[in-house]
Amino acid sequence: MKTNKFYVLILLFGILYLAVTSFTLQEGASNHPNKKLIKFSHKYHLSDDVGAECGDCHSKVSESTALSDSLLPTMDDCATCHDVEDDEKCSTCHYEDVYEPLIQSKTNIYFNHKFHITDQKQECETCHQGLEDVNYSFESKDLRPTMDKCYTCHNNESLASNACENCHVSTVALIPSNHKEVDFFKNHKFIATDDNQKCVMCHDNSFCETCHVSTNRIVEKNTEKDFYTPYSPHNFVSNAKQQQLSRVHDMNYVYTHGIDAKGKTKECLTCHQEETFCVTCHNSEGGDFALGGVIPLSHKVPNFTTIGVGTGGGEHAVLAQRDIESCAACHDTQGGDPTCITCHTDPDGVKGTNPQTHEAGFMHDVEGDWHSSQGAVCFNCHTDANAHPDGIPGVGFCGYCHNSK
């Protein structure tokens, strides 16, 4: 009960955080000082009716070499289209008795507009997006380019370097916006596996190992039954943050990991050393190998497979009925019929001569669709000549219930 209350409180806190954040952003935009100094609409000026270009208003940007330069429009810029000498039209842009200059935002970024516009032939819209949908620039969420946008050029593969100090005045607290989202640590694996994300801008290949220490490094501590939880002080070992299985894979991944392993959809060896990790479950002592790899320990218990009426099928039947998906993790045929039919089929329809899928008396008193439809699922396995809706009672498949001999 306490645990449930704890998660409810966490959920409520998350909802409250999102609500407060959203309100703060909206309130911040509505209270922006320039919104009280001038009337302006980017949406109107960039429309087809007006057709203004960015450089028409921001005339000094193309020659600017630093963001500390004055980059906002002046009255001279406005005068190219507006009659600024007509006092009766001041209210078109100005509030009554408000003629203060616009306030330019401060930044901790080094940026040379002249280089990017003149030398690199970059368009303003490449970095500053969404202005055609808003009035004031600060209302656009894409006003300033994100790190991954910069990375399209600053990737160390072209002329542009991705060294942090080339653009950032201070590198003390560089945190991307998506890293500030609620539950980022829980969901960052989805971001990391998205090819569109540019984790390598800041993180090298060894960064992940700060928390996700691979099993080929700490085999004796990082086993399938002994994973450490990151960011839990009582689990620190020599001040190293260890890996918890659920942080990397889903909780029941142990039952379905074979699908990814066989399909090579995951690079298992990135963290797991096959010789030391896989063998903890897939013990190959005695040279026992399955078609897809070594045989799990569970398959070596006594009576794992039993054949014949009344035997119950052994331990493998219990496991299969408990979670057939865990079996399919290794026993599949690339989307074809399941491996089960290798044994669980009845081509001759003679009772007691094949492994039994069903318990004794299975659906004996049910008028099933096998009496009326040749497409009944029963006929996938029961394929003797008499296995059809009008079959002769007591013969083959029909003999299982109808006076079998």
C-alpha cells in the first residue's frame, strides 16, 4: 500500500511540474519586456501579402561578428516601409507615450552571423524557424537552433568543429533541453537509440559505462541476479554506479531476449561478454547445443520432456503454458510455424501414438467448429485422411472422442 501511494505521489508531482512549467513558459512569453514596448507581428510581415525578408528589418545582422552587436531593428529600418514622420500613425507600432528602445537578450554563445551568412551562404531560416507562425520572435519554440541542429555542420566531419568552447562562453552547465524533461533518466534509452539524436556531440563511447558497467568488466558483480541500481547510494561499489537490468531492458526481457539475439537487432556484445554472461543460463557442459545456441539450464532438469498419454508433457509443458513467448524467444522459424509442431502434430490420427498437446478428455463435450469448418485450427496438426467435418466417427482424428479403438 505504501508503495502504491509513493508512485501516486510521484505521478501527481510530475503532473504538477509539467503544469507549472507550461504556465511559467506562457507567463514568461506574455511578460517579455519587448511585448510592452512595440506592436509587431512576424507572421504578418513574413506573409505573402507583405513579403518582407529577415534582412529588411535586421539590417545589421549580415555584418555582425558577435551576438553582443545591436541586432534588433531600428527606426531607420522601419522607415524603409513605414512613414515614420507621420505622427498620426505612431500608434500603428507604438503604445501611447512608450518610445523606449527594444531590449536585446543576453547570451553566453559566441556566434558570427557575417561568417555564416556571407561565407557559408546560410539562410536565416536554417537556424531561426517558426517565425512565420508567431507575432513576437520569443513566442517561437524554434527561435534559437538546438544543439542537434548545429551538429549538422559542427560534427568534426566538415570544416566546422564541435568543440564546446568554440561556441559556448562557459561550459559549466551545458544541459540540453530534453535532458531537463521529467523522467529523463528512465526514458533516455529511447533517445539514445534514436538515430536522429546526437548524443556523441557531448558523450563519447565510454560515457555510458559510468552507469552501465558492462558484464565483461565486472562479471562477478553484474550477473543476471545481481544488478546494481544507478544513483542509489547504498549500492555504490568503490563509488562506481552500477547497472540495473530494468534500466537497460524491459522487466521481462529475460524471456524474450532470444528474439533480439537471433535477429541481431541488438548489439548484445556491446555490454555482455558471451563466454561469461550467456553461459550463466545457457550452460553448455557436456557439449549440449541447440540449433540456435547452447541449451538453457531449465532444459536439463529431469523429465523436462515426457512423451505419451497421461505424462503431462513434462516440465517443458509447464513452462510453455506459463509463458509461451519465452519459448518463442529461441524456438521460432523466422515468422513461420512454431517449433512446437515438430513434435506436436498428429498426421495419422491414431490416439496415443504422438506427443499429447491436450490433457485427457480435452473439449470432449464441446460441439466445436471442427464439426462444421475445415478451417478449424485443429486441422493444422490433425491431418489424417479422416480429419474433416464429415469424418467417420471412431476413425483417426474423429476417434479421439467417438469410440476410439
